[in-house]
Amino acid sequence: MSSRPPHHQNARPTMRDVAERAGVAVVTVSRVVNGIGTVREETAERVMAAINAIGYQRNEIARSLRPGQNSMTIGLLLGDLTNPFYASLAKAAVEVAGRAGYAVLLSTADEDPEVERRAVGELIGRRVAGLIIVPDQGDHAFLNEINGHDHVPIVFVDRPATGAVADVVLVDNEDGGRKATQHLIDQGHCRIAILVAPSYYSTGRRLRGYRKALRRSGLTPDNDLVVTLRRGTTEEASAATHTLLTSDRPPTAVFSTTGFLTEGVLRACRELQAPIAVVGFDDFKLADMLPTPVTVVTSDTEELGRHAAHLLLDRINGDDAPSRRIVLPVHLIARGTGEIGHP
């Protein structure tokens, strides 16, 4: 028996009312109303019949907003816009929003908590209908204060946020770290270094997967082979790789936890003419065109953006189900650098 309060006769019909009458999920109603996603024809007809029967109107959310609020704009707050990962994510989210009739306001915090807080406040001040946020590593309890009156739907993407409850769409970073490391172990490597970008959620989980793969193979992680970089730039990765490869006990393989780091590792290997195995996390442009194509663990970044946009549109249109956590799979592309065996 439902614990939901009875619907009052004079209340405006909601998307949940349509879902209950049609016998479908709220997300299905949202897709029919917005014309996004795939819904079977017979299901769509049932939803439309329910809409007509109870008098649901698509603009109920817009009517409930404060006067002048722009209900057809969403905010997209990303990290470093020079990172192709975020560009790809943004492209997919904008396409989904556009098909549903929404414009997108793009902003960036570049991993700065104060800039992020200010950007969120500005976007909510512009009366956006919802927010997609790539959160930094700080505490996001401030969202409860900034967003307390407006109740703007929020979806986190790429990382969860501390201190705030909302939908989140992630990739399986830990499994990606495990896959990359296990692949190198399978080539006969025991001394596998890892370069870790600053300890944000994603790279921290990749490090966890690296350690898990070593332990499961009976290898003891060597802290001297775990290099956490200060800023995570290509130049830092190149310098760190130089140091590793010229040490008394150099590694025979390297796992780099971002595309920027992989570029730095490859540059150092070329300069030193060191034939070591390399697996990177995240694909990057021309990785398959290098003299020795680069083996990577990757995910569908555009799918990450699409999922986030679909979730947000569902929330904007009245989906009040408990917050969701969607984890997308990763896969390894063996191209050459990761298949260099132990010398």
C-alpha cells in the first residue's frame, strides 16, 4: 500500500499521477512528455491517454516557479574545460537538453571550491531549471543553503559530492584501475608504477583498483612506485617518469590515471628510449596513431553526459523518486604499449 498522501481533487495533476494511471515509471512519462529516449509505441499511447484523462500539462513546473524564472534553461558546471573529457561530456549533455527544448548555461570552477560556490549561486540566480555539476573535492553542504529556497534539481556527474544528496552518474573507476593493472600483470610485470593525479574521487578509486589487482595476484604494493602528483599536469608526469625510470630499481610498467599523465609518461619514455609497458586511463586524440599505439582503459564519456542530462530532465519534470547512483562500465583497449612484456 502506497505511503504517498492522497491526491487532492483540486491539486494540479503531476507526472507521478500520470505514471500511476498509466502503470509506468515516472521516468517513462518524462521521456514521452519531453520526446527523449526510447519508449515503446503502445506504452507511449497509454501514457498519452492518461495525460488526456487527468488533464496533466507539461508546463506545470514552469507555472510553479517564481515569476520570471526561466524554466527552459539548465546550468552545466564543469572542471577544466581544456580537458577533452569534459568537452565530450558537455557536448552530449547539451545535445540531450537541446532536443528537449532546453538551453544550457556553461560555467567552470576549475577545481576551486570558492569559484564553484560562486558559480552555483550565479546559475541559481539566473533561475535555471536544473544543474549538472562536476563537483570538486570540497564539502557541498553549502548547496543546502544556496538551494534551500529554490529547490533546483541537481545531478552530479563524474564524482559524487560530500554533504549533499542528489543523483550521480559515475564511471567504474576502481574496476578501471584493476583492469589496467591486471593487464600489465598478465604481461609478466611485477614492478608496476602508478602516477596519480591530485586525490580527487576518480583517481583515488583508480589507485584502489591498482592496489586490489596487485594483492589479488600475490604482489605487495611498493609505495616507492606510487607517485601522487601535485597538480596532475603533463609536465609533472614527464618529470616523475624520468625519476622513476632512472632510479636504482626502475619499474617495468606504468599505469597513468589520466590522459594528461599518459602523455607525460610517453614523452619521458621516448626521451629516455625506455621500452616499458604503459596503460593509461581515458582515451585521447591520436592515441591509436602513435608509432606504438597506446593501450587505455576508457569509458563512453558522451554516455556519461547523456545519462546526467536525462536524469536532470526527469527531475525537472517531477520525478521525486529516491536519488539514483548510476555507474557506467569501463573497458580496456589493447593497442600496443600495454602489451610490452617483462624484459
